[in-house]
Amino acid sequence: MILNAVEKALMNNPVRAAVQRTYEARLLERLGGRVEGGRALEIGCGRGVGTEIVLTHFGARHVDAFDLDPDMVARAHRRLARFGDRVRLWCGDATEIPAEDSSYDAVFDFGIIHHVPAWREAVREVARVLRPGGRFFFEEVTRHALDRWAYRRFLDHPSEDRFSGAEFVDELERAGFAVPRWTERLFGDFVFGAALRARAAASPHA
Ligand SMILES: C[S@@+](CC[C@H](N)C(=O)[O-])C[C@H]1O[C@@H](n2cnc3c(N)ncnc32)[C@H](O)[C@@H]1O
């Protein structure tokens, strides 16, 4: 789902960028390490701050990134132009990633999968495009947060099949990941972790 105007304002501002850089990136690095010289994918890249972090903080050589919202992709293009051919951007859907199996060393999810109605398909797509041993870095918003009054009143999210942190991790394991390190934050509102693609990914239609 594309963000409503309130959430877009919450995402496209310097405070969100600072939280992503100074808190989320450091926590994800502690959980999963860096991806020095690697080829990475960011799903739901928004205006491109996450992609910048994957290049400059995590050390990826190249990042592919996409978002469902053409306006976000246009913003990301402007932000990331200085990286030249180290970045490739497009408008797309996390449930149908246009990449070969085992294409990436790492995939990053900065809070997008809770916006996808068919989120289990997105998880399977992430598993499919990661190489065996590749890492999936995730920061997700749980049902615990989405059930809060402020989220329901001001933001738009899929109303069905929301997940807790443990349910998200269970789904990753069903899709072929090992999830040795994950943690919840803010009374269970957020789940962070680094999952390892341990075996052949399950078919998205299984
Ligand atoms: C909460 S925002 C997070 C944006 C950015 N990752 C950040 O951390 O600032 C969620 C983003 O996911 C995008 N999105 C929602 N559904 C999507 C889908 N099915 N495929 C790809 N992107 C999606 C939205 O357009 C939005 O930019």
C-alpha cells in the first residue's frame, strides 16, 4: 500500500533519516554485520535514505532498490544520483521482484513489509532472490503498534493478517531462513533482525 499523506510526512523528514542512520543502521549492523563489497537489494526504499546507508554504512558495492510509489522513487533518484551506477532504482512491488533467483548477498527492509497485504509472498520473494548464505536485514512494525489508536486513526495499513515479532520470524523460518538474531523494541512495536538464507527457498505459491 502507498502511504497516506500523514505517513509520507513522517517518513520524508530529517528526523526519520536521523533515526534510520543513528539507531536502526547500528542495531542492524550489530545483529547481522556489514556487507562489504556486496550486492544488495532494498525493498520499499522510500526516498532513498536506506539505500544511502547500505552503501555508506554497510559497505555494499552496489544496491538495487525499488518502491511501489513513483513519487518516492523520484525522490530516491534525486538523493542517490551522486552514486552513479552503484545504484539502480525502479518502481515495483515486493511480492514480484524482477530479479533472478540467488541474485543478492543481502536484502534490506526498513519498515515496508507491514504495508504489504500479501506480506508472506514478499518474504518468499526475498528468500528467492537471496543467495544461499545471504542475509536479510529487517526492521518491521508489528501488530502491537498497528493496533494502537494513533496508528489506526492517522495511518493506513492492511487490516488483515498483521504479525507479531515472533510470527514474522516464524514466517521467515518457513521460507527457508535461519534467524539466529532478532529483537523487539518499544514494548514489542518493532522487530529487528538479521536472517540467514539457509537452504533452498520455498516456492511463493506453495
Ligand atoms: C513506512 S515507509 C518506509 C520507507 C523507507 N524504507 C524508510 O524507512 O523511510 C514504507 C514504504 O514501502 C513502500 N511500499 C508499500 N508497499 C510496497 C510494496 N508492495 N512493494 C514495494 N514498496 C512498497 C511505500 O510506498 C513506502 O515508501
